[in-house]
Amino acid sequence: MLKPERIIELARQGFAVPAHERIVLANGMTLVVVPRRDVPLVAFQLLLRGGALGDPPGLAGVASLTAGLLDKGAGERDAAAFAESIEGAGGSFSAQAGPESISISGQFLAQDQPRMLELLADALLAPRFAAAEFSRQRLRHVGHIRSLKDSDPSELLPQYGRAVLFGRHPYGQPAGGSEDSLQAITPRDVIEYHRAHIGADRAVLVVAGDLDVAWLKTAVEQRFASWRPAGAPLPQLDPTVKLRRRRVLLVDAPGSAQSYFWLGATGLDRCYRRRAALELVNSLFGGRFTSLLNTELRIRTGLSYGAGSGFTRGRVAGEFAIRSFAETQQTARAIDLTLRTLSRLKREGVTAAMLDSARAYVVGQYPLNLETAADWAAQLAELELYGLNPGYIEGFGPALRKVTLADAQQVIEEAFPSGRQLALVVIGDAARLGARLERYGPVQQIALGAGSFTQH
Amino acid sequence: MNRPGSPLLPRRLSVPAAPGPALAAGHAAVRSLLLDNGLKVIVWTDHSIPSVALHNWVRVGSRNEAPGLTGLAHFFEHMMFNGTARHGAGEFDRLMEAQGGSNNAFTCDDVTVYQDWFPRGALDLVFELEADRIQGLSLAPELIESERGVVYSERLLRVDDNNQGYLSEQVQRAAFIAHPYRFPTIGLPDDIRGWTVQDLRQFYRTFYAPNNQTMVLVGDVSHAEAFALARRYLGGLPRQPDPPRVLVCEPEQLGERRVMVRRPAQMALLQYAYKAPAANDPLAPALNLLLTALVDGNASRLHRLLVEQRMVAQEVTADWHQGFDPSLCWFCFTLAEGIDPHAARDLIDAQLAGIAADGLTDADLHRARNLNAAGFWKQLSTIDGKAHLLGEYEALRGGWRNLFAAPVRHAAVTRQEICAAARLLLNPRRRTVGMLVPEAPRC
């Protein structure tokens, strides 16, 4: 076991937030600057509050299409010139919508910071939204879903799962849209989304890397001086409702050799207080190679290449989800084993030795995820998005050190669902699965080829 | 969550266009030690985070397999985590995690690489565990059986339930008639079911010799400390006869080969696999820049034409498999809905013929150089990226020192060299074309 003094030392070194400056500009935009000179690169992360929460009812994917179009022609440049301007400088630039924010990130050689800011400002303040680009982008978003169905269907499990768990709540809508909802979107929807939900008051920009703080602050102020607030207020979220009984969705994929399954429950929000204990217990249950789940489904039985679990925590709620897969004929055996393993955690809890091992693991791995300027840009922007401060990271090391068995037990009781509260999604060959899923609850069936993630 | 065996299409390297001060500093921070038994240890000290990345490169992959035993190198990689005489099954992971470490491994055609990421306090343990499993592996029969199931599941995930993976396996098998590069790294289904403990023991004895391995450490560790640990834990391993060399030469391909697959699908796929030179070929920098100019980013030539202008493709990627022997350079196209793959092929072929004839523009070359430079710096910004690059240069590119010469080599590439590389590579007589045509799912 890692010695306690090593854990203390790591908890200090590995969780130290680099020196940075935070200012709020006159237009309401938050800017965080992190100087860091290991390699001659500068990374940025810009988050816009709102994201898919701003999608009109029935039009999931508007935020996603809008994000995808920001660099397809803006300011003086059409789409081709914009791309040439980024890549000619060796830069990168990508934008996508998530459930609660739009994320734009990129990286440029340090010498190209003026160009980086010019392109970012143009994309946000002066996107062209040309009709031809809109059609192309929509076609590609639909194509992306379809190619996942052909070559990596398990990637779509969360979309199906959230629709079952959250229903018509915004958390139940696919942030990237569905094939059907994307087809219903018009260019006007995108222009309206940009007017209503993209504005300085929604934005946090973090720039990290080989930069001059004073120059950067002035340059950002100048570039974004004319950026106005978003035209609409930030969409509010109602509380979510928990499932009252288990539900099963079978997504029929004829000919599939394996069944890919997802077991999920409504979970905790971003401000959950016992997050250190949560991280340790999840690491033991499904968050690392020797976890209970992976031990049962992979190591002990050889049923699957892997099994894991995790919490996604949003503003008002989140989800707990387990994912794994097994050959079609072994589907029920794998799901049974998963449910038994969850029951065992609820019934038996964890031991002190397990908790110490998880503590060493989480503390030991933490620095590897916050290594580069881009890592820090993403991390600090996310803190701003949820109204958290750097103490959220710096306090995490000491908090991990202090987690007791009683804390772990409390988390197991309140954060891990009972088997009854779960939604089950299986992507697999319905003809070969037959009636095997019926014992888990009332089964609804949808074709993998259908244009929506839900029957409604 | 997973330990991917990564028998997917191989990666391509990023390379820099311009040297910088950090590279020179990097050069000074790297030292290597050759133990008497032939095992080489390379160390790059970097104190930016309190962690260490250790990669152990073993020069064995599916290239060293034989018919009936395909997939053995990858399966063996899985067994390396399943217990030794000293540490029972599962101990490797349990001990490492309890000291804050994690690990993974991948196998490809040419090499098998074991990776550990851990806080510096776990250095001693990690050396002990690595030394232990390269000399005392148990290969217990019941663990072989359960691991067979794991690898079979991995095969179903990556090949049977993945149209891209399914087609590329077929194309790869058609592209070679003699060389073992035709074997899928994951292994054919009957071979996965068939190998025995004797096969594994023989494989272990033959290929896991200290003189067939290179260990790379990057991070919060001094050269002296790493070398002392290496001498202590690895110095006593006996040198063994060198593994048998792969002598098979693939005969020159004299005409295009075609593979047609019909499967339930929504999108048609096209794959081109061109015969391409080995990793250490003098044309490597020019080929890297050529591929970047063709497919990396929205401004790249093929992306702009096929995805943006003509809307025939959803996605375009390229992967030059850079191995010990000449292998393949892949172009993979996911076609847009309703596009006839034959028509798409004609359009792509006309474009590639133009590039083979005329090469690239100055703007293409400029973009490719800068994208490669940025990619190189990005990879050098993590201890894991540094460890990977050092290992790759040592194993495949004539030595780790060449990593630091790469910026100059790439900055010197001219349009004429790129034109020569394009003419060599984009020769339709030396390619295999795979086409996956969608079929309605059976109901």
C-alpha cells in the first residue's frame, strides 16, 4: 500500500492549481489566463452556458448544429478560408454542444495567438450560417449517428438510456440530436439559437500556455469588446423525477454478435458534497481494472472484454450508469451478474483495505489527468461553468485523504441505486435474445435503424 | 475501463517542422543504458508532475505468428497480467493500483508494448512487477480459458460488430499473399479457440528475452535511480538466443486487388490499402507530410473535396502502418448516405491520380508542416507522449536519438520529395480496394 506520507505529499503536489488570473470583462464575459511554458503552444477552452438546454421542444440538435457551423464561414472568411487559416498555422479548432453548454476548444502555436483570438471572435460574433453549409452540416450530423450504428453502436447507449431515464426533461434529449429531430431543423432555428443563447454573459474563456498575460488580457478585451449579451435568459431546469419501477428498452440490431448493455439511474448533481467518497467507491465498484464489476464480468468469468461504471453530474441531477457487453447467448448471464454485483455492494459495502487502495489509486492517477495546458484550460473552464472555484480541485486531495468507511457507506446508500430503480438498455439481436429480457421488467422495443432514440 | 489490445489499423506519427529550445533541452535530459543481457533502458527525467510513465517495448507482434496461431502475440499480452510463480492471478493489478498506479498494453503487427503510469513512490514495486512477469509467468490453464473468452469478446466488438473493422480485416488478408502482415492481430476465431499452453510457453521462451525488449521511463525519476533499479531487477535475467528473424518478403504486387463485402449497414465504406515502405525508409518524412496534407483537418485535400465540396463522404482517414517491413498505407472513406461506392471510387481515383502526377501545392506543404509540428509538440507535452515517441524511435526508427533529429529532417522536405513519395505510394497496381455495400438488415 502507498504509505500515508506519500499520499499526503501527492495530494499536495498533484492537486496544485497553477497560478492564473481571472477577470470579468465589461461585457460580462469571464476570462481566465494561465501562463505555462513547457512547449510553444497555447490552448483555449471557451464554454457557453446553455448548450442543448436551449434546443426548442422537438428540435434536439439545434445547439449542436449551431456549434458545428460556427467555423463554417465567419467574418471575412468562408468555410474553406476559415479552415485554411486555422490549419495553415498548425492550429486546431473544434466546437460541440453538450447537455448544458457549448464547448469550443483549440490549440495554436504560441506565435499565432493574434490569429487564434481573431478566429475565435469571428466564429462567435460573426458566423455566416450559409444555407449550403447548413445542409452539409446537417447531413454530416445525421451521417455521424448512422455510422456509429454501423461500426460502434455501444457509443449510442447513453442517448437511449437518458431518454428512458429522463423522458421529456431536457436531460432526456440527445444533445447531438437524433436522425429525425435533425431533419426537422431549419437554418432559421440555428440563427435564432445564436441570437438567443450565444452571448458574452454566457461565456467563460480560459487561455493556457506559452503566453504573455498582460498582452492576452488586452487582446481579448479588444477582440470581444462589441460582444453583446445573449438575447434570451439562461434556460432554467426543473428537477428530475426518479423512475418508480424498472424499465427495459431493447434496441434491435439484427445480426449483432454481442449485446451491448447500459444500466442507469437518476443520480447526483455537480454540487454533491461527498464527491471524494463517491469517487473512491465508484473506483472500487466500476472505475478501475480490479473493480468489482470488471472482476466479475471480465477477470473471473471471461464473459466480456470489459465492464465499468460512472457518475455524470449536471446542474440539477445526473446519471449513474454501468456499461458492458457479452455474446448474445450470454446476455442474461452478464446482466444478472451485474445486478448481483450491485446488490453485493449495497449489502456488504467496502472494507478498510479496499478504501485505502482506492484512495492511493485516485490520488496517484489524478496528476496524469491535469498535465498539459489544454487539460488545465478545460478543467478551469468547467469550474467556472458550475460556479466552483479552484478550491474544488485543491480541496479534493485532502478530502480524499479524510474519507472514512462511514462516508463510503453513506455514499453507497444514497448514491448507488437499488436494482429496482434502474433503466436497462440493450442493443442486440432481438430475434436471438427472444424473451430473455422480460424478467427484468416491461420491455419496449425499437429498431436500431429507427430515426429516434425513443418510441415517442 | 478496458485494456484494449488495439489490433486496429495502426497509427501514424506526427513530426515537427521546426526545432525549438525545448527539444534541445529534452535531448540533454535523456540517457540510455544497455545492460549486459541486452536489455536497453531509456530515461527522460521530467519533474513537471510527480508521476512516471514506464513503457516496455517487446519486439514481437502478429508479424511473428504462423497460420493456425494467429492472434497469439495479442493473447499473450493479455496473459502477462494473469499471475506468476511469485504473484498469484490478479496480484499485478491489485498491487499496482494499491500504490496509485494504472496500466495498459497494446499489440500490433510489429511490437507489443506494456505501459504503467504511477506516482514516483511506486517505482520500486513497478520494477519488481515488470521483472517478475518477464521471467516467471504461470500460464495457468483455467486463466487461459477465461482469457480466451475476453479476447473473443474483444474480437466480436472490433470485427464482427464493426463494419470498418470487418472490411479492413478482409482487405488486409487480400493485400498480402506471403508476408505475415496478412494476419489480423486480434486472431482468427478458430485460432483464438485453439491455442494451447504449450504454444504460449514456446512463445514466451522465444520472444520475451531481455535482449528483445526496451524499457522507457519518463517522468519524476533521475537517470541514476532508474538505472540502479534496472540493474537490480533486470540485470540478472539471462541473455537468450535472438528470436528467429522474419525472412518472408512479400512479392511485388502487379495489379489491383478487390474485395467486396455485403453486410447490413446504413453507410457504404471504401478502403484503399496501398503497399507502403517500412518505418525507417528515407521517404518517411515526405510520406508523413503527404498524408497530413491529404486528410488531416477540414482544409486537407481529400476532406475538402469529398466531404465539403462534393459531399460524397462522411469521413476520410489515412493510416500508414509503419513497421519493420514494408506494409500498407490505408485510406478509409465512410461514404455519405445514398452515394454509389463505384462513383465515389472514380472521383477519388481521379483526385489521387492528379496528386501522384503533380504533387502538392506550396500551401498544402506549409499547412502539413505546421500541423505536424503542432502535433509533435502536443505529444511531447505529456510524459506518456514522450515515452511513446522514445520507444517508437528506438524500436522502429533506428534509435531514440533520431527523435531529436526529426524536426530538421521534416523541415527539409521539399515539394519534389513529396511528389516522389506520392508517385511511389499512389500506384493503383500496388493497392487493394475494399468495398462494403449496404444490405437491408434481415428481419
